[in-house]
Amino acid sequence: MYRVRQWSVRHARGLNRIYGWLESAFVGLAPLWRAIGHRRLERPVAAVERTVKGILFDCRMCGQCVLSSTGMSCPMNCPKQLRNGPCGGVRENGHCEVIPTMKCVWVLAYEGSQRIPGGVEAMRDTQTAVDQRLQGSSSWLRVVREKTGVQA
């Protein structure tokens, strides 16, 4: 999984573009999602999301995805689960102090963000704390609801 995560960061520009297309498609299909019912869709969409994002990003399904703001490097892979930048323990070689064989998630995030237009600026946005109640839910459907003004 770690090698695939690194691949995803190296290909952040293309993956971000694909994500943008998928987001547009999901938002465009909002009337269909509304007709079927968001609650009814939650389980199957979350299962697909878990599979796709699990393979590409080692996703933890926090329900509040920020991959496009972190260069396609999931901050939930940080052993300390820091969502707003690295801790003070990043080693000189860019590796994690907790897992020395792993490159710091935030070093990868910066590398990936450099590949995405506006990515480094997006990293400056402060992320809110993880809402544990959303754990396991689909962030894809949450984005559709937010962009279309539909309540859960």
C-alpha cells in the first residue's frame, strides 16, 4: 500500500483532474441521488469509495476527505493523525519519527501539492478536527450534499 500511496502523490496532477471530473459528474447526478435517497445510497457508494480510495491512497474513510488539499496524500495515514501539517518530529531525511521507514505524510503532501495547480495554496487552509461521527461514511456523497444544499 505504501508504494501505491507514493505513486498517487507522484501522479497528483492527473488524479486531481480525475477527481474533479468525478465530482462534477456526481454533482450533475444530484437529482438522481436525491430521487434514490442519500441514505439508501450511503452504503454502496461508501463501499466503492472505500475500495477505490483504499487502493490509491490507503484511505481511512474519515468521511471528510481533504486529498485535493493535501497533494493526494491522506493526512489520516499520519500515525498522529495530524490534519494541518507535520509535527515537530519529522526527521532530517523527511521520514516520520513514529514510523522511521515511512516518509512523513506531510512531506509527501507538499510534494504532491506542488504538482497540482493551486495545491500549495490549498495546503494553507486550516482543516477542522475530524468529526468521528462521519467515520466510514462517503465523503463523495457529503460533497454532493454540500454543493447542492441538500440536508443529510
